[in-house]
Amino acid sequence: GQNIDQPTEMTATEGAIVQINCTYQTSGFNGLFWYQQHAGEAPTFLSYNVLDGLEEKGRFSSFLSRSKGYSYLLLKELQMKDSASYLCASQAAGNKLTFGGGTRVLVKP
Amino acid sequence: GAVVSQHPSWVICKSGTSVKIECRSLDFQATTMFWYRQFPKQSLMLMATSNEGSKATYEQGVEKDKFLINHASLTLSTLTVTSAHPEDSSFYICSAFDYLSYEQYFGPGTRLTVT
């Protein structure tokens, strides 16, 4: 079975750092994706973790621990345009993605 | 990066009619495409996996006779919502899997409203 959990909402101040946690229980786990989605738009790819550890990409970093079934997305130097939903998705056999409920991040000035 | 298009971007139809949504991979061949549905303030729910040249694989709870999927070529998959009802109103998103880059690219989505 597949089960993905992430917080529903987070609020942070412009310029700050926010960490979005995601826990998963996935049969046949291959890897963990993070997507950003603005209201009314399709998700856009942020990161993909296959191995344990931290992947850094500019202001965004993603971490994976396969043994703990845990990942986080770290957003640094928050900007107003970062206000969006962030979706954690686990990839299983057949390249199927199972999405978490999404975390709505609100960046305040 | 790779591009996936969807057509139409939005559609309004009357209850009982059928609606076809197209998903195209524009610059790569996709033997596998996925169809998702997203209700307001909810996450994406996988409906089915579309495989070129074979029958689609549907997720539990998704009626295959209501949501007809055809993947006739390596760049095109279609989803037909048959006998649409207001509860089918949703945001339908497709994605295409690129086996060369091993990435999944999402289309822009189709907003369906059934009146």
C-alpha cells in the first residue's frame, strides 16, 4: 500500500527558511519527488531523491532517509512568489507516483 | 525541458455528454502516460496508467467504462469522460514519462465543469 503524510499548511516570513516534512510508506519504493503547484496550475518539478542524503539546488534543498521513510524540502531565503502548495510524491514500481495531500505555504512580508 | 500539452485547457459541458481530453508529449516519445484528477484544495489522485499499444491500468475505484483511455501513439494519450455528471467536475492532469531522462513531465491540466 501507499501512504504519504505532510503538513497541511505552513506560514513563514519573507527571507526566512521553511522546512516541509514528508513521511511515506510505499511498497516497492524507488524515489521521492517534490513538486511546487500554484493554484489552478499543474505541478512543476523541484527535486528527485533516490539515495539517502541532501540534494541542493539553489534556494531549494531536499533530503531523503530511506530507512526512516522520511524526506523534507527546505526552502531558503523565502520570496513572496514561493507561496504555493508543495507536493511530496513517492515513486513505486511502474514509475507510478503517489502524492501526499500537499502543504500550502504562505509567505508573509 | 520536455513539454507536455493538454487540450482543451478548460471545457464546460452538459450533464450526460462525453468529453475528450488530449495529452501530447511534444518533443519526446512517451510509452507511458499517467492521468490524474485533482479536486479543489486536494492533492493529485492517480486515475490510470496509459500504456502505448495496450490497455490502460486503472487505479482502484476508478471506473474504466466511464473514463476511457486510448494511447494510440507514442506521443498521444486521450481520456474520454463518458456520460459526464457534475461530480466529474475537476482538474484533470496528465503526465508523460520520459525513459531517456527518467523524468515525469506534467501537462498544464484541463479544467472540466459539468453543468
